[in-house]
Amino acid sequence: MPRGKLFLRGIRDGLPICLGYLSVSFAFGIYAVESGLAIWQAIAISMTNLTSAGQLAGVPIIAGGLPLYEMMLTQFVINLRYSLMSVSLSQKLSKKVRIWERMAVGFGVTDEIFAVAISQKDELETPYLMGLITTPFWGWTIGTVLGALAGDILPGIVVSALGLALYAMFVAIVIPPAKKNRAVAGTCLMAIALSAIFYYVPFLNKVSSGVAVIICALISSLVFALLAPISEEPEHEPDDPDSGKKLEVQSGEVQPS
């Protein structure tokens, strides 16, 4: 397929992600300005980082003037999954994709972009990936611009109400997998409990928020990784899990009995 058509196909596939990012980054722009950052700082963060969770965790560290090591550790823990996604995605890249192009793609890897890219049947080429990343990038940036400007213009009570959207987004991300998997629910509940301990218990409440987030995330994930490890499922199940009917091999064909 011609490079131009590949790029346009990437643009098209990235449009739904772009629209979703507009609302989320709008809330981030409001939150950043409310936390004391200048409008240009909020925009610069979104243009150089494509990570909603990482940006949300980074804003209080920047606003509070906390040490750089806290920022590095926090971002490392929160964004480690992108490294794993990039490694997986690299297996689908065409051999024509050069090193600097791979680095550009690595910058644009997010959960949603990874999901769309990895689902493609053919090898991934640079024009398609650049198109797929372009629309979400600008959706994230424009949403931040609008949110930052709105936070500077709208009344404080309205800004506070809109700022809740970002927290609602994280609740919406966590609840569906937590309903399906008890280990995920347990990890979340344990992280909440640990966070409450760090907030209310004397001495522990002196620990900065950035370090507390790292400790809560690491302990809760480690505990449930040990308590409920993910086991590899066999490739061929002897039973049909949906119907509960056993499968029999007859005349070289698999048929339900």
C-alpha cells in the first residue's frame, strides 16, 4: 500500500482515540492549573508526555517542589508498562522501520494506541504508525490547552467540579477489570488501605505523596502477584467452557457430544 494511504489509514484509526483523549486531557489541564502550574507548563507537559496517570502523579510533585528522585521513581513505576508494550509491538514492526523511527513510535505508545496497533494483521510500517500517533497526540494536546484556559477563566466552583472528571476516569478504568478479577479488586483495595495509612498514621503521614504512591503500588501488586499468580492456560481445552459439553474427536473432526 502507498505510504500516503498508510498514513491516512493511521489517521482514521486514531480518530476515536483522539476524541477520547480530548475529554481526559481537558480535565488534566484544569487540574494542572488548579495545582499552581502556568498554562504553558501544563501544555508543555502534555506535548512531551503521553501518559495520563504519569502526568496526574507528576503534577503534585512539580507543584510541591519535591526532589527529582521522587519524580523519577514515580514515573518509572507508573509507566513501566509502556516498555513492555513497546517490546511486544517491536515484534510486529516491518524491517524497513529504522532506529530513529522506532524511537518516535516508542514516544507515542499508549494503552489505546498499542491496542489498535497490535490488532493489525499485517506488519506495521512507519507511515501507518505515524498517522495512528498523530491524531491522539493532537487530541491530547488540544484538550489540555482548552482545559488549562478554562481553568484560568471559569469560576472556581465550576473548575473544581470539572476537575473531578479526571478521578472519575481512573475509577472507570479500574472498576471493569476489578469486577472480573478478584486479584485486581484486592490489589486496588489494598492500595487504598495503604494510602489511607500513609495519610492518617502519625510519622507515616510525613512521607511525601510521591514516595507513598510508589510504596503502595509496589506492595499491593507484589502481594497479589504472590497470592494470585497468573497461570498459563493450556492451548487446547478438553471441554467447551461456554456450553459445558465435552468435545469428541470423530472421523478426524472435533464435534460436540
